[in-house]
Amino acid sequence: MNVNHLNIGILHSLIGKNDGVSIVIDQTVNAMVSDMGIRLGNIYFLAAHISPRFNAETDDIFWHKNKIHRKIIKYFGAKPPKGLAELIHSEATYAKEVIKRFVEKHQIDLLIAHNTSHPYNFITAVGLGYYLEELRSKGIIWPNVMVWWHDSWFERDIFSNPNPVIEKYLKYLPGTNIDGIAFINKSQIELGKRWFATYNAPRLESFFEQRAVVIPNTSDITWEWKSKPWDSGQLIHPPVDNYNNSFFEDIGLKEELAKREMTLQDAVILLQHTRVVPRKRIETAIDLAFELEKKYLNRGHKKCVIVLVSGHSGDEQFEYKKFLKMFFKERLANHPNSNVVLIFGESHILSHRDIIVDKKYYKFAEIPAIVASVGGVGTFFSNVEGFGNNLLEMISFGLPVAINRYQVYKDEIEHLGFRLPSIDNDELTDAVVEETFRLLTDISFRNQVVLHNLRVLNEKLDHSIISEKLRPLIINMFTRLLK
């Protein structure tokens, strides 16, 4: 089957932003255009918020932080307030109509719905489920609908006890009327089978044999790294252009250094290249910063160790940023002469470069390269991840990364052979502090670690995986009947 004539619709809360799902969406679009021959003009986008692009439509009903979604999350496991069921039904019915108009207007052949297995997209999922029920009840099998399962409500402890109202609608997260599904890790396949079996999904075995696939997070290396002088003893990093030269000044890092009568040569930067949500365990990165400062002082070097958080806050409806500020303040109180600094860069970072009035914004995806250019390292101490988009992004820009070995990492990434200082259960060890310190101070060692990781990434997790996995799935959806 030739797939390049298909009209593709993509549905999510955010598209073209800094979150992991947005990153996967853009990677998938690039794969469809570059490797599968689908014209960019044949791809249409529907979301609450979308970065500038053609064929895009928005509606706030899909916003994962709108009023109804905040209410659903607040009462997910608590006694439901009066009228919650009716409100969910009303909002989902509206979402259904928006999806229906979008599909009909653009004559969508394949609708790819991202993360409709997760409660933060609750109304989107229920609305899509209503739409599919309406179509199937009329015997209409078009469009085909595929779900990209990044995460789910039963992969998170906080959603383990839904109230009766919420439970009534969980059959739509992501729903059994779908035609195909992409998971991002292997463990989700068994979760998916159990979920589908709970709702008596027909032809379960053949569906998971022919219509389900695992497409892990991937990352291309966008700079010329193979010909660099890796044995020269000089710091190897991606090029940084003039636009990014002012980054450290604009985020206030140089000001913090000036207060201490220091320069950028005295700075040690730990990049936390994630959103500000509790499962990222950013407090572990803060603790690492204080340990590294002590290590430098013991060697006779006074350094300013900066924890730079590049992602945005406010997701998952926790006051985690406030917690981190208090956590950092307490650590400073215990180290009164410390030069550790915590910087949240979100007010200067977007999904793309921009200048609004007189304020300059930097591209989220380029921050690892900027930090690599001054010899910094990344931190990734998450205790739960679907795979590890931001981890791969840091590696792709030549940044060594200290990590916590979360379950999916142990099951599906570790065997690939990356060299990453690691801990378990978010408990810092002398060994990880020592190895991170060596990556910061021994350039020859650092270069060899970075080169090794780039080779592994290039060989085993580059973007070609997306089209290799996605094309057969789409063909099966359109050409093979389930038995």
C-alpha cells in the first residue's frame, strides 16, 4: 500500500511545545514527510495550543489545564462533587463535535490521537470515544484512528483509586474502538492487553499481533560530530551561534556570578532539561550540586555550581517549583557560605527562538548544546519515565548525563550500552559524585564518554526507527482485517 496519499490528523493538548509528547509529534511528522513520502500539506493538527505551523486548528477544550480538566484531576480519587458526571458528558460532547468537524473538513483518513490514555487528556479521550461510537453505530469505518500511548492512568499511583463517576468514563481512555496503537515501551503492551481485556475488546490477540507496535523515543544527532578531534584534549561540543551567546546573561547566570566576583570560567552548570514536575526528582540534582561544590573545595577550587532548570513548571497541578525553592533554601541554610545557585530558565525559553518586543527567547532543544559548550553536565534523576526523550536529547548534543536508573531505563535502555553515572532509588552515592566530578574536570575522559554515547545513540535510537515501525502499522490498519 502507498501511504503517501493519506490525509493525517494529529490530536493532542499541545503541539510544537517543550513537552515530551510534542517532541515525539514533531519527530513523527518529520519521519512521515522525509521517510514515508507523505506531503507536509497532508498533515493537519488539532490541539489547544500549537506553535506556528500550517494546517493547525485550536480549541481550548483540549487544554489539559482548562477548568474541567483541573476539576477531573482534583476529584479523580475523591468524592465527586454534584454534577461532575453531567459536566464531563457535556464537555466531552462538545469535544466530539470539534473532532468531527476537523475530520470532515480535512477529509482525514488517519487520526493519530496522542496520550488519550492519560487523565490529563480526559475530555479529549471521552470526546474521541463518543465520536467513534457514533461512527461505528452507523457502520462507518472511516477514518482509521490510532492512539499513541505515552502514559496511562494505571501507570501512576496517584490515579489508582478512581471514584465511581470517573470510573464510568475510563473505558474511553483510550477506548476499544481504535484501529491501532503505538506504545513507547515494551512493558506497556501487557498493560494495554489487560486494559483491553477488562472491557471485553474483541479479537484481542489478533489486534495486538497486527495493530500494536512499540516505537521508543528516538533522537537524531544534528551536528557534525564524527569528524571532531576527539583525542585532542580540547572540549568537544556542538557549535553555538551568535544568537545563543547571550543566553547565560539573559537567564541571570552571569549576574549571580558577578555577585560572587566570579566569571563564567568559575561556573559549573548542571542542566536539568525537563519540565518541573515531582517525578523528575529535581531535588536530587540540587543535592548533587552541593556535593560537587564540596568536591571542588576539597581540591582547592572555589566554584559556583548552578542547577539550571530549562523546562516549564505548572503541569500535573502540583506546587513543585515552590517546593524546590524551599528545599534549596533549606540546603543553603545548612551551607551558609555556599555558592550553589538554582535558576529556573522557563521565562526565557520557548519551543522556538523568538524576540518579543525587547525580550529574547531561546529554543528549548538547543539548551543542552549551550551547556555542553561550557563543559557542563546533565541531570536526569526521574523515578518514573515512559522512556526518556529529554535524556536522549541531552546525549545527542554531547552532554554527559548523571541519572537515576528508573524502571524503563533498566528494562529498555541500559542494555544499549550508554555510559552514564547512575544511582538507584534517587540515593546519591560517593561513586556517582566522583564520576560526575571527573566528567567535569577530565576533558579527555569526558570526550571519550560523549563520543561513545553518540555512537550508541546514532546506531540504536536514531529517528529511522519511527518510519520502520510506523509504516507497517499504518498499512496493517488499512489493509488487514482482524480475525
